Amino acid sequence: GAVVSQHPSRVICKSGTSVKIECRSLDFQATTMFWYRQFPKQSLMLMATSNEGSKATYEQGVEKDKFLINHASLTLSTLTVTSAHPEDSSFYICSASPTDRAMNTEAFFGQGTRLTVV
Amino acid sequence: DQQVKQNSPSLSVQEGRISILNCDYTNSMFDYFLWYKKYPAEGPTFLISISSIKDKNEDGRFTVFLNKSAKHLSLHIVPSQPGDSAVYFCAANKGSGNTGKLIFGQGTTLQVKP
């Protein structure tokens, strides 16, 4: 099956600093990737759609200047949490679907990144 | 506005019995539904999906039923095994092609007791 790798799996940073999270599709190409956030005991909430070679599309209520998304290649999307604050502490997960429609149409998720801002 | 709802936060069943997880949705534009299994501190793992043109899809021990008129779907696991213990998320998608853009329910924690 398709594999999506996310790095780092866990990061602790100081308030005010920036953190970059990488999402890679290891064995398929993905023109579109998605970033989700999950707070404790809550559902996964879509933050933004990452589009290769163009600007990301953000969901309502998500600050695009705070959560910078770059999708520079067909296998890599990055999410940078800028000027992180404790309330940004959460579990961030990326997903991708193969551009090749011959594969299954379900989305494949990375392992997630636990961000703790102190 | 919770468009996908899983009203049961938890479910406990005995090993070997059937587990039934329920999901309701409000948006009639949803045309593809998926179930994911998730362990703490890990990403969701795909289990099974169903298109809105079907009312049932079966894969081994997992069967998903869709009732479009009631805007309701359910996941049946039979027989349940202790390894099935996890959080199960129902997710929906609208519009073909963009299947990664999912709206998730709140999740149901399933505990299968040996």
C-alpha cells in the first residue's frame, strides 16, 4: 500500500519559535496533500489543502500567516508553525492521495507529529 | 457545525461478538464514506469505504452499511478481536477526485474484552 511519512513524530519548542513539519509520499506522487490537526479527545480537523506548485487553500478560521504550507514537489509538503504559542500544541497529521487514479482512492495518513509548545 | 457525527464516544464488546459503530451525517452532498482506525499518537489507518451508490461493502471481518435516506452508516466488525481495540473515525467526502479532503466524526473508542 501507499506510504506517507511524517517527520518529526514529536517536537517540543519554546514559545515564539517556529517549527517545520514534513510530509512525504514515499511510493507515489501526490499533487495534493492535506493537513489536519487533532486536539485531545477531539476529531481530526482539516486545516488546509496543500497544492503542488501553487498556494495552499486554508479552511475557515485557520491563519495562513501562522501555518505556512509549502508543496515544492510531488512528494513533499511542509507545514511551518510560525511564532508558536502554547495553544498551538496539538497533534498534526498530513494525508495524501495518489495522483494516479488507478490506485485506491482512500487517503493515506502520516504518523502524525505531536507538537508541544512550552 | 458537525456535519459528521459519531454519537457514541465509546463501545465495549466481548471478544468474538459483533461490534457495531454508528455514524450520522447531515450533508446530502457527501458521496464517499470511509472508516479509519487510530491508535494514540499515530495517524489513522484506512479500514473500509463505501460509495454513495452502494448500500453495503464487505471486506473480511469488516462490513460497512449505508442508509442514504437516513443519512446513516455503520461499521460492523465480526468477530471482534482484542486487537480491534482503538478509536474508530467515520469520515465523509464530497465531490469525486478530491478524496483526501475529509470531514471526520468525533470518533468512537472501541474496547474488545478478551
